[in-house]
Amino acid sequence: MRELKITPIKNGTVIDHIGNGLALEVLKIIGVQSLDKDSTVSVALHVRSGKLGWKDIVKVENMELSPRKVNAIALIAPTATISIIREYKVREKRVVDLPDRIVGVLRCPNLNCISNQVEPVESEFDVAERRPVVLTCAFCERRVDDFLHHLA
Amino acid sequence: MSLHGRDVISIRDLTRPEIEELLDSARRMIPYAEGKKVTHPLTDKIVAMAFFEPSTRTRLSFESAVHRLGGECITIADPLVSSVRKGESLSDTVHMLTSYSDAIVLRHPNEGSARLAARVSEKPVINAGDGAGQHPTQTLLDLATMKEAFGTLSGLRVVLLGDLKYGRTVHSLAYALALFGAELVFSSPSTLRLPDEVRDQLEHMGVRIHEEDQLHRAVRDADVLYVTRIQKERFPDEAEYLKVAGSYRIDNGVLAGAKSRLIVLHPLPRAGEIAAEVDATSHAAYFRQAFLAVPVRMALLAALLGGPKSKGRS
């Protein structure tokens, strides 16, 4: 049995199989600053992986991800798996999956898009292609394939 | 198939049969647009013209179309004198317009504005240009002009000349011509070439795409020469604009090697891209194109509003 480099958590979320070097971006999406101050956040960078070669892992105590955050993670770390931990046991495990429409996760890179103006509307993107992922803005039809720089 | 009550935001909202039906209807509307016959399918209808960007041809031809169909217009022609100046959002303005009218014709400087307006509005929205985005009725009247000249769109060799990067009319027109099996030739300054994503989409539709930098060679075998203005206001950088401003000009010398039946189109206004001497030749079709804006917009308004049904989305 391999030695675990991160200690188990009682309740929370484990995001595994994050592409190598992307853990800090995942932390930005999770918004660790807003977590309960007694929660532990563990980050493992550059961990050996049978599937990916190298991967990153993030564990966050006492937090479950909103669907919106799962969508954001699916965009920047499409290989990630998300496990919900309760009482030290994995209660639910799933791969991240992009829905056909993604709302409120990215800013449209077109600064002149109506979704970037002062209007009562959230950004919306449709998945135009899945491998690799390309999105189109539901308003201005701008195509986006660089998600890291456009997270809302 | 019915366009009744639909929004028209992008040419992609229309199928080929729907476009064909509109072009046929536009042809039948010509004597009504000329005032030689009278038809009033828009009696008791009010169309809101919401123009948040300067426009001459588009607004006047839409207003003319509404009047010719027996309807009435209410108009925001200058956002500086409307509540937009006080900071009102487009959404709020559209909420108001939808309660004052039966349809909204919108021109707005932000891309995607018409799509947003269509979500807010209970009444049909026609996009009359959203920034550098879509302008579907321009595409319809471009197609109508070609169809009137040649009787068909299929198999035409169409040269698209000018700003192929930022020009909003060109991408929509190229898509529509692709639907009809036209052959496309792109000719532009090197910094204003067609974006790769547009090219990919066209190739995916099975279009044969040619690029030709030499104007006289591009024109030689063409049926249609579609000239665009390089729009200073679309450039993010003035230096980039100055590099290409005035880089092409169509005159009788360029057209000397063209087929006799070649037609020259331009969405107008022109800013030196076509010499005035071309106006007197049989190639000049841009004023006919500007006239056809009226019957084309009449055909669309009649299809969206003529009859009793309310808005429904397909």
C-alpha cells in the first residue's frame, strides 16, 4: 500500500486527478479565503499518477462544491474527479462533467459583449466542442478556448 | 414553417427554405415598396425603432417599410436624448419598448445586445446591427440583390473584398452564401484576413474557399464583387487602422478585366472604396441594393407581424 502524503479528512471534498500544475487554479475557483477558518485545506502538487503521469490533489474540509464551481473545475481541469467525504468515508465519487450550457462561471473575453456591461444578466456559454472544449458566448457568439484567464 | 412572432437576431436563426421564402416575398413586395401598389398587413401595428448607434439607411429603410405596410413607428434615433443617457440599462429600455409596441428593431453598439433584448421582450426583436456582431437583414438584402441579378445564388462566384476580420456583414453573408452553394473568394489586406474560426466553419459546411490578394485577378472570374468599408470604429488600435486605410479602391481600370455581367455591391456608406466613375457602369448595383432594403424589410416585417398570433419561439 502506498503511503498517503496528505492526511484523511472527516468531512469535506477531495478533488483528485487535477492536471499537473493546475491545483492553485482549482483553489481560486473554490475560493479558499471564504472557507470556515477551522477547515484544513491540503494541496499536493506533482503527485505520481498511473493515469496522468503527474497530477495535483486538493482536499478541503467541511465544504461541498456548488454545481457552478464544479462546472468551473470541469473547464480548467477536465480530468478531475470529485469525492464527497462524510465520516472519513467516500460517500459519492464522480468525474467532472460539462453541461451543455455554463452560466456565471466565465467572463466573456469580448469586452464589448453585452454580458460585460451593466445589465441584469449573467454570462452564459454554450459548449460548441467537447474535445478539446470550445465554448461560445450565448450573447455575442465569441468562441473561447482559454478558460484560465476568463474565470468570473 | 412560419416566421410569425419569431426573433431574428442572426442569419443563422433562419433556415435556407425560410430565407428563400423571404427573398421570394421581397421580390413580390417591390411594387409596394415603390408605391405603385398598396398593401396594409401592419394596420394597427406599432414598430419601435431603437437605434443606439448612428444609422441612416437601416433606420430609414425600416421606417419606410413599416409605413408602406400601413404600420406606425415610434423611434429612438439618438440615445443622447433618451433615458439611456441617464444610465438606464438596455434591459429596462426593452421592457418599456415591449409594452409600447408590437415589435422592436434594435441597433446597439454592444455585441449580443439583440440576443439580450430578445430574452427580455415579449414581442419579436429584429437585430439591425449589434456592434461588430450580426446584421441579418443586411445579409438578406445582399442575397436579394444577387438573386435579382442572376436568378439564383447557387454556383455564383462571389468575391468578398475588404475588412474580412472586423466587418460584421461579411461573416453573415459568407455563411448565407455557403448555405446556397456559392463559391467564395476572399480578398483583403493581410492584417484583415478572415478569422480562422469563420474559415473553419465555412469549410465545415463544404464551401470551396479561395484567397486572392491581387484585386484584378480576384475580379476576373467573379459574378459578384462585394466591397466593404474599413470601419475605423471597429479597430481596437488606430495604428492598425491607419496601416490599411485606403489600401484598395475599385475603379473602371480594376473592372476592365471583369465579366460584363459582374455586379459590384457595397453595404454603404462608401468611403473611397469605389470610385464615383463606377456608378455609371452596368456593374454598379449598390444603389439597387440600398433600394431593395425596403422590400426585403417589408417581407420580413410582414412575415413576423402580419396576422393575429403572438410571439412564439421555435
